Amino acid sequence: MSGRNQGSSLLLLTLALGFALTLMPLPTVVEPARPYWVAMILVYWNLETGRLRFLGQAFVLGLLLDLMTGTLLGQHALGLVILVFLLERFRNRIRFFPPWQQAMAVFVLLLNERIIQLWVILLGGHGWPVWTWWLAPVIAMLLWPWLFLLIDALRRRQRLLRS
């Protein structure tokens, strides 16, 4: 298997894991605070490898997420497209931050995404979300260094096995 295919298999594996963690049932109390796993994985691959950089890829992932979660079609797609646009705009700065500083950038990106989601929810006529809904970007920020280090270690291990 070529190096490109192995890298693609790891990318697909992490995305599948992100979708699985998104669909995994949680207790009702903590459900609104679920981190946005797919967005975090998309941020990782965009920053570290330059993959998943295109708005079309973000749109397709968002539509798939909309279909899998049963949300308004295009809700996650809009949020991910704007997230990737902002990430591309500041990619060259963010990618050289250490993981704990990247976590702050991830927090800001995901908070922006939450505001977009709120806008779509309110335009759809749904009520204001519970306060714990706003905890998701905070939890993602706390998890980011660990997620970054885990995927980075998997990529390093894969490169070592290849050589």
C-alpha cells in the first residue's frame, strides 16, 4: 500500500471515529455539551497535513452529518464551510502554535460555529438551547491537545511502519 493510501486510511478512520462519537448516545443532561468531534478532526487534518482544506469537502461532511443526526439539511454544512474558510485564512499562523495555544484557536473557531448553529436554530423557529449547549467549545478546547497528540502519534507510528 502506498504512503498516500495509508494516510488516506488513517484520515478516513479518524473521520469515521468522529462520526461514531457524534452518534454515540449520551445521557440527556450532557448531550448538549457533546464536543463537535467531526469539526475537531477536520481542523487537525487541515492544519497538520493540508488535507480537508476545501470548502466542498467541508460541505459534503456537513451534509453527511446533517443526514446522520437528523438536523436541518445544511445546518452543519454551513457551519463547517465557514469553519474551514476561517481556518484557511489563519492556517499559517495557527499550525505553528503549540497544541495548548491551538486549543484556544479551536475554541474560537468552534464558538463561532456555535453562533452560526444558534442562528440557524433560531431562524428555524426552535427555542433557545439550554445553557450546557455552550459548553461544547470549552470541552473541545480541553480535549484538543490530547486529540492532537493522539492523531499525531498514530501518524508517526504509521510513517515508522512504512519505512
